[in-house]
Amino acid sequence: MTGQELPLNQILHGDAVQVMRKLPENSIDLIFADPPYNMQIKGNLTRPDFSKVEGVDDNWDKFDNYQAYDEFTSTWLKAARRVLKPEGAIWVIGTYHNIYRVGKSLQDLGFWVINEVIWEKTNPMPNFKGVRFTNAHETLIWAKQNKSCKYTINYHAMKPFNDGKQMRSTWNLPICKGKERIRVNGESAHSTQKPLSLLYRVILASTNPEDVVLDPFFGTGTTGAAAKILHRNWIGIESDQTYIPIAQERIKRIKIEDFSPEAFNIRDEKRLAPRVPFSRLLETGYIKPGQSLYFNQDPSQAAKVKPNGILQFGKFTGSIHQTTKHILNGKPANGWLYWFTKDKQGRYISIDLIRENYRKDQNHSSGEKDKIS
Ligand SMILES: C[S@@+](CC[C@H](N)C(=O)[O-])C[C@H]1O[C@@H](n2cnc3c(N)ncnc32)[C@H](O)[C@@H]1O
């Protein structure tokens, strides 16, 4: 690797630390790491019918002791920190075997935890021995470079993944099975292939199109596959040569119909939009003092707007949010979504739409306000 060039959309063969040390510093927007878990599996695990369970018994998951694992973890995290941009972020996934140790290392190095996300597996593997609860989740730590630095979060854009509500830190997703699971000669190609849905969420939530996502433990290339689908650049590092052609072929087969910026733009317009207080709509003539507002389009629940944007609802006075809460018997709610004006034809128009029109007019200076006066 020469100069400051990044080997975009390529898999680099080698040890994660050695390869990261050759990458330019401050060059990566997001790191997703699914490092060895140090599961310490001894002997074969079998089902009650004595068939063999495909567990994680690979050589790459073996460490002599906790100390060796801790050294490995802090070394690769240091290398990761160097290549990450100041406003970049890192996700690390793990299980109870390693995630506490990874979390300590992250914090010791100065990373600042943004969220811990629990991936709850909808179809976990049972505990075949029946000696404890089945491990039905994995933990992801999402961290930024330090407490004060910025990072990317597509906050509003993630709401559709939780029925339009604020995205939660618990994600219910199936493990990678069936058609999604890559097989070679009938056997799983990799013991820990992650579901595409998991990486899809991670990348969508915390990067923008054309950002660079680095995965230092690439395996079957799930990170690269999700990045390509989402029009992000990716770089993979993998020490085991056998996985590389499998991942390359997987990513090559993904075809995207439309790479236009519009198709991928989920920049959070709502968050980026300037805040518009309700009173602004009065002082700019979009809503008139004395005008009636109707709660949920119900003519029997009308309020009058005072010149400062306060509503008079019977004997109650308050902001659009306070009045909404009053009507909903104390349940807090976003008043913008409950109140409507009526136009000359008697059609109800949401004040949220009026606010949108105000914003558009500010952007285009093209005055649509006559529509609603
Ligand atoms: C838990 S798996 C990652 C699986 C991957 N997320 C997927 O969906 O296929 C860890 C991967 O890291 C690789 N690995 C282990 N130690 C490594 C190292 N020091 N440098 C680079 N890769 C390493 C292993 O070969 C393995 O493929």
C-alpha cells in the first residue's frame, strides 16, 4: 500500500494488526469487528441423537489464556483506533466469552461507548447438554473515539425498523441459516457467518453512502455484502486464505440496480431541518391569530390560536404540546401531529404540513403559503 491510497472494496490477506498498520491513519469512517471469541471449546459437542454440532472449534479462535486474549484485543483495537477518523466509530460484536474483556479494553484505550446493542436470536441453537440456559443473544458495543467527538447516527432513518418509533437497543433477528448460509460441499463454509440483516442495520444506522467501512476479521464478508448493498465502500482483512475467495464471490454476485444519490439518500432531513417553533408560523403569516385549530380533525374539539402561538382550549391554555397532553389526559405527545386547520373548502390541513411548507418556502423562496391562508 503506497501513499495515502485506500484499497477500497478489496479483501487484504494477512493479520489484522499488521495490515491495519499499513493503512493510512484517520482514513476509515466505520469499523465493524467480529473478532475471535475465545470460546475455549474442548472436545466434540453432540446433539441428543449424537450428530455433531458445528461449533466454533477453529484454530483462529484458540488462545492460551485470558492474558493472551487481552493482549490480542488491545493490540488490534489500538491499530483500529489509529486508522479511524476522529469522527469515526467502531462496532465490536461478541458473546459472554469475550465481550466484557473487549469492553474494558475499548474504555481503557479511550473509546467512548455510544450504545450496547443486544442481538436477540429469534432461532438460537439449543443448549444440547441441558445444563444451562441457551445462549440466545450476542452483544454489540458501538463506540466513538472519545467522549466529546462527533459520530454518524441516522436516527430518524432507523425508526421504520421499530414500527416508526425510536430505534431500540435490542434487535430481534434470526441467525444466519438456510439459503443465506454459505456452504461448500454441503458443509457451512464458516462457523460464525453473521446474518446480513445485522450488518445492514449497523451500516445503515452509522454511516453515509460512500463512507468507508473496514472489517478486520472479514470471514465470509458479511460486512462487505451489506456495505455494497448500501452503496458504502468496504475493506476486509482476513488471515485465513480459504475464506477469501468465498467472500469475494459472494460480494461479486451482488448486483445493484440504481446507485444514484437519490436512491440512497436517507440523510435525516427532519433532524437537519431548522427547528421551527409554532410561533414562527404566526409571525410569518402561515397561521393567523384567532384561527381555529381542530384536534384530530374533530370540529367539537377546537382551540383558538393566540398571537404568541399559545392555544386557548376551553379554559385551558398551553402550547400545542401541552394542550395535546391535556386532552390526552396527561399522556405526552407531539402536538404537531394532532392539530389541523381548515381551508376555505373545509379541508383539514395538518399544522405539521404547514410547517413543512414553511421550510420548503425558506429553501426555495417560492411562497406556497397562499394555499393555506
Ligand atoms: C468471528 S469470524 C468473523 C465472521 C464474519 N463476521 C462473517 O460474517 O463471516 C472471525 C474471522 O477472523 C479471522 N481472524 C482470526 N484472527 C485473525 C487475525 N489476527 N487477523 C485477521 N483475521 C483473523 C478468522 O479467520 C475468522 O474468519
